Amino acid sequence: MKFRKKKLPRFIQWMIDNYFITIFFACIGFVGVVSFYKLFIKKPTYVYAKVKVSQGLWWASTRKPSVWFVRNIKAGDVEKGLSGKPVSKIISFRYYSWWGSNDYEIYIIMKLKVSKMRNGKYNFKRSAIGVGSPVDFEFPRVQFSGTVIELSNKPINDTYITKTVVLTKKTGYPWEYDAIKIGDKYFDGKETVFRVTKKTSVDTENLTDDVFGNYPGGTEHKKYIVVQADIKVEKTKEGLIFGEEQLIMPGKTINISTSNFKFEGFKVAKVY
């Protein structure tokens, strides 16, 4: 008795005859399933990063952000991806005048949506990130590049302590002493981190040269200025850090300004 070969359904037979097309659509389907899983089912992974605003590339030397940038960056701003879901959020930021100029060093604490790779690294917007890596952001009000200087899977909470710092300038001008006001302060975008509490001075004379460069051409009235202030710093194994990067210790020049005065040429005499 002969058995008749069962005829396959027409659709299955078509798939066998056109296996290249079948493989193509199978790949598309697989990609679609994976994308759907990542976008709507998989629980997102978040990390916290401290970013220094800059070009973010070692070979680029660009101007630091100016006051217009500070006006446009806001805590709570959210950057959204192609799916419309948040990929980064500004938690807080601090800014410090760059040696009395109109430019700033800006540091931003951010929450980033990432994926964890098999090697333990994190991937943010299709690029691996870590301390020292460049990153780019596009917020509704501002777009910028930066460099990651701290990365953590827990919220980053800066812990500062208040110290008293004594600043001195050997040959200050009388108008400099007059311009320094008790109570002058610097607000870094989050809190007051510097406040003048006391000032004193001693009159001195400075020798000047004549039109030919010979000494003495005359004398000029100067002041030895001493300023005492409260300063908020971070205590690290390297020492006391102000403004994320300034090491505060006797003998070092400090980069600080208030609303009324730029402390140019002042050195740290004591910290306690």
C-alpha cells in the first residue's frame, strides 16, 4: 500500500522556496522584539555622574562657558531620547568664576539612564562612559559637552565643611582695601561658599622705577592687606578642596571673587 506525501500549506511552502526573504523578515522581527523589550519591559538602569562642562575632547581648546550659559541651565531639566523618555536629568550644579573673568568653571551633578555591559562598564547614548570620558547633552534650553569627573550608582552628595581662611596681599592698593566689604560673599549656584568676616591693613611704601627703569624713581603708597573669611571646602586625602579643583593651603594663590571684589594676587596665609 502506497502512502501519499502530505502537501505542505502554501504559506510554509512559500517560506521554504523564498528562504532569503524569510531570514530577512525573521531578523527584522528579532530586532523589533529586542527593541520592544528594552524600551517597554526591561527595567532601566540609572547612574549618577558629576560632569565638568567643557568641550570634552583632549585636543580641543575652547573658551569656558560665560554668564549666559549659567542663566540658561536649570536644576530639574530633563533630556529626552528618541522614544520620548528621559535619558538624563540635571540634579544640581555649581559654578566658579575663572580667575576673575566673565567665564566660569561649571560642575553639574546628573542622573543618567544607562545600560550595563558585560565588562562592567556603563553605556550612555551608545558610548561607554567612565571618569575622564566625554559626554554630550541636549536639553530644551541649553546644549553642551562635558567630561565625567565622578561616577556612582548612588546619588552624589557633596559634603562640605566650613573653615576660616586668612588671605594676604603684600603690596595692595588702598582702593583694594576700601573695595573689600565685611559680609561680601560668593554664591556658587547652590549655597554661599565664601564670606568675608574681617579685614585689616598696614600702610607700606613701595619703590617705583623712573622712566628709564632705574630704582628708586620714587615711592608709592601701598597697603599690606589681611582678610579673614569663612570658606566651605571638601576634605579629601589630598587636602582641603575649594571649587572642586583648588587645593587650599598656606602659600597658594586663591581664585575667588565676590559680588564687589576680585581677590587677585591674594595668597593663603592660614587655614583653621
